Amino acid sequence: MRALNLGDLLVVVPALRALRREFSGHEIVLATHGWLAPVVALTGAVDRLHAVRGLTSLDEPPGPNVVVNLHGVAAESNPVLDALRPHRRIGHAAPGWDGPEWRPGGHERERWCDLLVAHGIPADPGDLLLAPPDGPSPAPGATVLHVGAGYGAKEWPVERFAAVAAALRRAGHEVVVTGSGAERDRAAAVATGARLPSGAVLAGRTSLAELVALVAGARLVVSGDTGAAHLASAYRTPSVVLFGPAPVEEWGPPADGPHRALTAADRRRGDAFAADPDPALLAVTVPDVLAAVDEVLVPAAR
């Protein structure tokens, strides 16, 4: 499975669950990045994680019953699976592989479920919830502002996050600010601008398992289009997600949950690796976010 980021795993959870049901008597081995192990365990669909970085050969016994390509770049990833000499191949159409044609667009959860359905395996894109986390939340009931994004194109301005944090704190929220260790300075700047206590900055201080528990037990998550947003979907935690270069219709939260996706699609530049924020993201204002917060929290309170 391709997993550049946490979201890449979370959008294939419905497909993994479908495979678990279809092949209930098999050992299911997921080949992907080892750092995802705490979340892989919460899918309930995988017996063993084969930790691998990149498209290297898999040190697995030859002749597995089934191999499934959830990577997406068939020309590069199919040979890795072909080398195992499988009895059955499940993937998109490619030389030596039967299956549906790869189609651009559409939601990623639906893409992988549609692939399995085309191979005769029932799959439900809505089957995306994770099991409860193993440990306690570092801040139960807190409102989480996840201010990191990995690339500048997805980074909503610090001063806007700070304005949202300050408004939510005035409204009675316990606000914590998260991100990676590399994003700690950015998180600290948000906390300073919002006059939050220094202990509110959790960026770089939580493991992946702790981040999962934090989001699962949160009152609210406000985030860019990142793994934290996908975790909020996986636990039905109310969330407001800010989109820039990526289309909401491909990566957005489920429409039937307590979630709102904000963007200005007509202004999208679409360069996910740009150093500066996408115009579609910059078009989202602080009042837009606060209004969306009210929308997702009202149903949650009933």
C-alpha cells in the first residue's frame, strides 16, 4: 500500500475491511511504512505489518494465494508483487493484470472500494471507523488545532489559526495545538498569538498513538487537509478541514458526519508541493472557520 502520509492509510481502511471479510481464513499481510503500525492495528483488518520503505522487493514466501495492489502506480508496484508468484492478482488493469481501468478523480475511499467490487469483492466506502485507541488522550475533551501540513501549499496562515484559537478559548474551549516536531515553532507562534499557555503546544510532543487518542477524545478538530483530519473522520470527531491544493471531492471527510470542508475551488492552483499557501486555502477566512465550528458542534451537542 502506498503511504506517503497517514491519510493514505486511512482512505484504504474500507478496502482493508472488505478484504478481511472476503478472506477471513487467510493471513493478511500489509506491506507499507512501519511507522503506521499503531494505526494499522486499529483497523482490525491486518494480521501482520510488513514494514517497508519504497518499492523494494518483499521478503515474503513465494506463492501467496492473493496479492492486492493498493499502491496505484502499476508500472512500478506490480513487478514487486509479481515477484512473489501469486495465484491471484487484484489490481487495476495493466500488463498481466486484469481489472478496471485506472480513473482520475473521485474520492480515494471509493477508488479502492470500486477496485475490489470490480473483482467481485463487496466493499463499503463508509466502513472507515477505527477501533478505540489503546491509551488515554493527553488532553481529554480538548479542541485540537492541527496547524502543520507538511508543505507550504497546505499551511493556513499562523495569524488566522491564532485568531481561531483565541475565539474558541473565549468561547470556553480548552485549545491545544498539534503538529510534527518540525512544526513546533509554527505551533508555538499560534499559541503565542492566541495567548494560550505554553502547555497547550503539543506539537512534537505526541507519538502517533497519542495523537490518535487525542483526536478520538477531542471536542473538535480544526485542521488542514492532513492525517489529523482523516483521524477525525475515523472517530466521528467534529471537524473543520481547510483545503487548498487537493480537491475536497477526492480527499474530503464523509458528508454524513459532523464535518465541514472549507475551500474556494475556483481559485485552486493545485500544486501540492508549492512553498506558499494555495489561493483556494487563503480564500478561507477566520469567520468562515468559526461559522463552520458552530455548524458541526450544534449537532454534536444534541
